[in-house]
Amino acid sequence: MLNDFTDHNSGTDQNSPAILSGGSRVIQTGVISARGLWLLGKWLTISLSLIVIGLIIFDYYKIALLLAIGIWGAVSYSLRPLLLSYRPFIGEWLSLFPSVLILGIAGPWLLLESIPEWALQNTLINALFCMAWVMVHHIPDREADRQASPVKKTSVVWAAEKFGKPFSRSPALLYFALTGLCAVWLGGDRIWATLGTLAVASVAIFLVLKMQVDNHHQVSMYEKIILILAMINGVWLGIFI
């Protein structure tokens, strides 16, 4: 909700190709007004914050921490004064990454009272893969993001401006490469998990290298495939622990 509201106000969603991006389109299609969406997002954030305070009072510290990190991710990513989604690299590392990472750790931590190594390995790999997918997601939006006010300078926009349009795929390649490197951490004890992650990351890298960054339909089609690969990788890592 917060992200939709902010991107609508900056103008990037209106100029997006909107195949798989451009927000949820609920504002643009008249399902709800921008002010209505803002009020829903604001009061949901306030309600969750009050729940966090209540959880702390009643000594449910773990769940309070998990919710607090989620709230931080949403607020820091989409609201001023931070508005980290409009800053290259900082947005995904300080807002997106902690939220996705803690989401993967939450289940084992709450159920097992500790965070086993396999859980940390799995969630780190999945978080990096998801960040790479988000970078692919931003490729079709780079011109709309550049025209926004303020400019939504994602890592994709930064790379394209710094090195040229073909390099708009480089942030995704970086995070997929990091995913593959992290697979080595799994080692011989989880050889099938290692091989599976390396295979999935390799296919994703191949698709990103092959895609034509100006062909929004092709990028969106590959984005769907990469999303399926992310799901396969998550299940694969969960099986071979």
C-alpha cells in the first residue's frame, strides 16, 4: 500500500509499461483513491506498531522483533524521509533484504527455539535470489523511474546511467552470482542442495544475459520463469537439508 501510494505520487507507476510492474494498478484503475490507499497503509502500519508494543509488554520478544523488521522494511522502503526504494543498492540491502531474510528465518526460529545452520543457509540463498528477481522486475520500469519526481534511482537505473543501457541487467547478475557463491557454503554435506541451487542460478543468469532489455514483453516472460525458479529453489533447499 505504501509503495503504491509513493510510486503513484512520484509518477513512475503511471509511466510504467505495467506488464508485471507499475504497482497493483488499483489507483490507476479507480478501485481506490490515492488518499484512501494512503489511509489504509498508514493505519495498518500504526496498528502493527501497536501490536509490536503489546507483544513486548507481554514478553513475546521474538514475534515483536519479526513484526518490527517487517514494519521497518515497508516504512523505510516507501516513505520519507528515508524512501530507500529511490536510492540505488541501499533500498534492497537495508529494507528489502532484512525483511526477506527474517521471513525465512522466522519459522525455524519460532519452532526450534534456535536458528540452525541449514535455515540460515537456505534463507540467505533465497533472499539473494529474490533480490535478483526484484532487479529483473525493475528493468522494464527504468525509463518511468527516471522520469519520476523525485527520480526513482533504483540500482537498475543507476547501472544504466553509469555504464549504459545494456548494463541495466548487471544488478540482477550480481545477486544471482552471489546466490551461486553462497551455494558453495552448503558444501559436500548438502551436495544435492548445492547442485540444485547452482543449476537454478545458472539458468537465471543465462536468461538475464539473453534478454533484450528494451523488449518489455520478453523481460516480463523471463521474469515469470525466474519467479518459478525461485519457488523451485526454495522447495529444493527445504527438501535437501
